[in-house]
Amino acid sequence: MSEIKPYRDSAAGKKEQIATMFDRIAPKYDFLNHTLSLGIDKYWRRRAIRLISAESPETILDVATGTGDFAIAALKSGAKRVTGIDISKEMVAAGVAKIAKLGLQDRIVLLTGDSEKIQFPDESFDVATVAFGVRNFEQLGKGLDELFRVIKSGGLLCVLEFSKPRNPVVRFFYNFYANRVMPRIGRMVSGDPAAYTYLPESVEGFPDGEKFITFMRDSGFGEIREYRLTFGIATIYIGKKVKG
Ligand SMILES: C[S@@+](CC[C@H](N)C(=O)[O-])C[C@H]1O[C@@H](n2cnc3c(N)ncnc32)[C@H](O)[C@@H]1O
């Protein structure tokens, strides 16, 4: 199996390589995700959903939905309908099967789709969410512009993403876990040598904190709030499509 390093390659090929990588790890994704995060991701997702619940959204678009975990969690906000899109066909297929098994197919629909060219008309959704997805976008600004376009005026964007811990001691242990432990377990379970090397590299290269907030502002979002979680290992960003 050839090694894929999407983050190092030219921007032109990044999207296809990301899709191929997620297609490969799709059957093991849920297991690896919850194991490697030691289950903390479930708490982070719940926290993000509580923050959007205050808006009582009826319709939610979950971009980079993967196998649909965030779309499923998003139902807790009281939303009537959640639509998820992802560029990886295999991640979507795994998600569709999971949703059918849970009997949620009337409330959650997963489709293939690209964050940088979202297939829905302007102002289609009350809230848009992205969990652990923006880091993978080929063109972050374009993805955020598209999210802004499809959210209704007054609606929210909620992004949950890994970030770099600021405390040097936490950072040391985090880097050791992310660079030494995670890739080994990821490689053993998924059989993909690149997938879990890519993860720490992409977190390191991602413009988190104030830099990401600047990207959100540039796309038009206002009233931006930032919640750092678990020593800053992950961050929730909430922005509003402020009424013009
Ligand atoms: C780490 S997974 C996160 C999946 C899910 N949101 C979760 O919380 O488990 C990242 C997902 O982003 C998707 N992705 C990457 N670039 C994308 C793009 N431009 N448009 C849509 N999905 C994308 C990948 O295919 C992958 O399924």
C-alpha cells in the first residue's frame, strides 16, 4: 500500500487524496475514533450540540459528516431534520448503514458532497456544523464562504476541531501521544500507514484559535465565540450569520 501524505502534497491533489484516505479507513473509522480519543470526542460533541440547542434549530447541515456521528448527536438539539455531506463515498456508506440500523433514516439523510461547492441553495439551513472536518478542507476560506451562503440569516455555524494545547507540559504529553502512540495503533487497526500520521501533521498545520476566527470573520460570520476544551486539545467555534 502506498503511503499518502495529503497535507504535504500540492493543494490541487489534496481533496482526492483525503477522499481516498477516508474511503480506506471508513470500515474502522468509528472504532479508531472513539478508541484513540479515549471516548472524549463524545463529550466534545455533546458540548457543541448543547451550544447550538439554544437556537432551537429545525434544520441542520453537517458538513464533512463522515460516518454521521455528529449528525446523530445533532438530533439532541431538537432539530427535525439533519442533512450530512461528505466527499468520501465509503464514509457516507458506513454512516447510512449506521443510521438505518438506528432507525433514524427519516430524520437524517447523508449524501456525498463537497464543502467547497455545497449542493444546496442559499439560506437553506438554520445551523451548519463541522466536526473534525475543517482541518481537511483543501481551501478553508472557500469552504467557510459556502457554509455562510447556505446558512439562513441569523443562523449559526458550529465548528468542532482539534487545536494545539498552549500549556508546554500538556503539549509535550499530547505530542507524544499524537506522534508516537496514535499512528501505531491507527496503522495496526486500519492497515493504512498514512492515516494516523496525517492526523497530527494536519493538526499542527491547521490555523487554530485567533487565526481560524479571522477566517470566519473574512467569510462574514459575526458574534464569534471560542470554547477551548480539555486543555485546548479541541476547540468549539460558534459564529453567527448576522442579519444584514
Ligand atoms: C475526521 S473525519 C470527521 C467525520 C465526522 N464529522 C466526525 O465527527 O466523526 C473528516 C471527514 O472530512 C471529510 N472531508 C474532507 N474534506 C472534505 C470536503 N471538502 N467536503 C466534505 N467533506 C470533506 C472526510 O472525507 C472525512 O470523512
